[in-house]
Amino acid sequence: MALLGSTDIIEPPAGGWPTITPYLECMGKTDEVLSLFCHLPYIPEPNDGNNVQGAPWCYFADWQKLGQEASLRQVKGETLRLLSERAGIIDDVPPYVMGFTCGGRNNPVILLDTKLGIIYWYECPYEIKLAPARELFQDDAYDYTPENEAVWMVGCGSWAITDFFEVLKDEFRKLHFLSKSLRSVVDIYTIFPDSDKVIPVM
């Protein structure tokens, strides 16, 4: 993760974030999903737009802030789903699954399945799935979900919730994920035209 300070993570108030329910009901998610996300901490979106990356090129969703914007009708539920679920699978993500991340087309898609208690990393780097720090979720999605949903689920890196975050931490420990600055993170897996250059690290 980028080099976070004490103000870079905000904790929910005792009763949960008041901006998530009912303002994110427009996303069509279950009550259980919205209730859970009401009680999660978030990396806040700064007013200057210089957001903190929690993983390589990855912005985690600040759902309490996005709920505020939805309450003011500055953003629609369909748009929020598009930004957090990806156009190619948006119609096949069930209502009990919600995105942990939110951003443009290059932002990684990481989804929480509240029914199974697992996290899906859509288009997870092959190298991470090949030798993860924690065992991948082994159940075959075709055995428990409709085919249109299983198609994208089986291609994901999928872990139990706590195991997923251990996988992320291990990638940082092995220096496969690198903090490039106070707010940005890169990895050794993504290839760009100038990838032969040394990555400057804080």
C-alpha cells in the first residue's frame, strides 16, 4: 500500500456511515451488502483528486463519499456499478457482490461476495494466482451459481477475505508491489513501453 498517514484511513461512526443506506440503494445491492459497507473503514478521496492507491494502480472505493454524491444526484447507481464492476461483467454480477474498488477502465476490479465470504480479483495477475501466499478458493463456481456469473468468477483470483489481504501484504513484502510515491503503487507484473527502466521507489 502507499505510505499512508493517520488521516488516510477513516473509521465509521458508531451507527455506521449514514450516506450509504439509503443513498446507494440505486445500485441494486442487497440490504446485507449495504449494511456491511456502512461499517467499513475507507481511504477518503481528497478534494485535490490526488487519491491514494491501496494496491498497484488501484483505488479502493470510498463508498461513504460516493453515497454523498449519490444523495445529491451527482452520480447514478449504474455509473457506480460500471466504475466498480467493469463493463464486461456488470450484467452478470449478482446483487450480493459489491466492489471494493472504483475507478477508470484500468483500475483493478476487486469484488466482495457476501454470500460466500470471499473476494474475487478480476483479471488478477497470473503470477499471483500461480504462487499466492494463501490458498485460492477452490470451489467451482459452476456448481453454485448461474453459468453467466460463473464464467467471470472462475477466471478470478479468489480468496477468503482475510487470506486476500494476506496475499496483498505478501506481495509488498516480496517487493512485487512497490510504493512509487506517497500516494502511488506499482508492480513488477505490468509491462509498459519503458518497462526496461528502473522504477523509482520512495
